[in-house]
Amino acid sequence: MKNFKMAEPQTIDQVTSLLSEKRGEYYLMAGGTDILGEIKDEIVKPEGVVDLKSLLNLSYIKKEKDRVRVGALTSVAELAENLLIKQDYPGLHEAANSVGTPQLRNMGTVGGNLCQRPRCWYYRDPQVLCRKKGGSQCFAFRGRNKYHALFGGGLCYIVHPSDLAPALISLDAEISIASPRGEKTISLADFFILPKINVRQENILNSDEVVKEIKIPQPKGGEKGTYYKFKERGAWDFALFSAALKGTVSGGVFKDIKIVLGGVAPVPWRLEKAEKIIKGEKVTESLLRQAARESLKEARALKDNEYKKELLEVVLSRAALSLV
């Protein structure tokens, strides 16, 4: 492992100024559960690491009149244990509780969970120069691809590893980003990008930008939500397949519905076709399976991940029926 410098800025302005000065030579570290692994395995070789935990004012969960604000350095454990989140956003509560182990939830942060790098074994192997690391091909396409993407692949078949991202996108959350040019807030759904936009990145962050907070709208009356996660091991693991659902239900009918999947695409993947089929109709298992099959027309299964197509029908049915 290459030696690197450590920086401990005290303000967000100091962070963005340092990132601007170093231009890609310094990497951000929040809980360290992801970046330190990348450094140890020599996937990245930074000149320096910026320790964001020195910023004491970015860990909070604050309720306002029309929204809840969550600081980027709020630990996943705090999010999982917060009574407001548990009461008003049950899907997000379930997603936070599904992350890692208690130790990892204590160390990991909300911002870090959203910005973590893929777990693809080709990307994580320091001996393999895949397309995401500047190479010319995605080795998962013809190689071992049991855990890889059904949707949105092509140049690269990684799946986004975040549990919080699908849940937050289903809640119409926004993300605030700080830079030397000021602060901007965008939809969290627009934060993530497909490989065809930039195969080297999973989100829109520039080298001098940092996530500051997440803003979640207050739930509407009658709104319900849930998060279902299938994983290979009974103990902690990343999702083979996950689904976050949010909707307003009346008389067994979804007046509105939003479905966001995890573990199936390089970004959290929204099932808009399925939403249109389900919305306004009496919810039955046959309707849900029809919606899943229609969505799967966009899927491109690889040789080892065909099973994820079956999981889509199962997970969508279980999740939607649990809300009716």
C-alpha cells in the first residue's frame, strides 16, 4: 500500500478548497469502510485522504415543516435507530437496518453509503484492468457474472451497492452538494449516472465536490413504504436484489406508486412501466407478476444472473402486497 497524507479540515469550505487545489489527487473518507479497502488493495493510490469526520456539523437528523434533513456524516446506525425515520419512513428504516453489521452501521455514513464504489470482483481485483479502471473491456460480460446487472449495463455490468439509495429515491429525496462554486440541490435520482454517461464514475460528483446533506419530503397522508432485500447469506451481505416501494393505498388500489430496485443495475433502477400497470388497479398477485414481466422486457440477463428475473416477480409481489 502506498503511503498517503491525511488532511483534517474543520469546515466544508476548507474541504472543497483543498479538493479544488489537489484536483483528483486527494480522496474523501467518511467512515472509511470503503475507501480504505480500495487503498489497501491498490485500486486507488491517492496522494492524500481528506478525513470528513473532522467536520462536526454534518451529522444530524432535523425535522422541518415540509421535510427532514439528514447530514451526510450521519451514521447509518443513527438513521436506523431514529424514531422519526422509523415512524414516517419505514422503508428507509428497513433499508438502513439491512446495511452490513452493527459495527459497519456505526462506522458507515449516509453520504458514504450513497457514494460507495462497486463490489464487482473484477473492479476490486488489483491485477485486473477492467473498463471501469481505464481498461478496454468489461470482464463480467463473458466471465463470472452471478451478481451483475440485468438493466443498464452494456459498457459495464456493475450493480450499485447502496441500500439507502433505492429507499431514498422512492421517497423523492434530494441531495445537496457543496463545491468552491457554492451549493446546489438536485434530485437524488439525478445524482447517479449510467456507464454510458461516464464508465469511470457512478455519480455526477466532480473532483472538487462533496455531498453535504439529504432532504426528504414529509410523507403524504395515507402514504406507505417498504424495503425488501434478498441476499445470499443470512448474515450481513450486499443485495442480490432489493426493492423500495412507496405509495398511497386506498381500498386495495395504489393511487400512486414508486418502485426503485437495487442490485440489478449500475444505478438504482426505477420500474416506471410496472408503476403504470399497477397504478389505479386493484392489486392482485397476477397483476404484479404481469407488471414484473413487462419490466423484464428491458432486461439483458447474462449467463449466470438469469435468476434475478425470477426474483423480480417474487420481490415485487411481496413488497406491493405488504402495503395493500
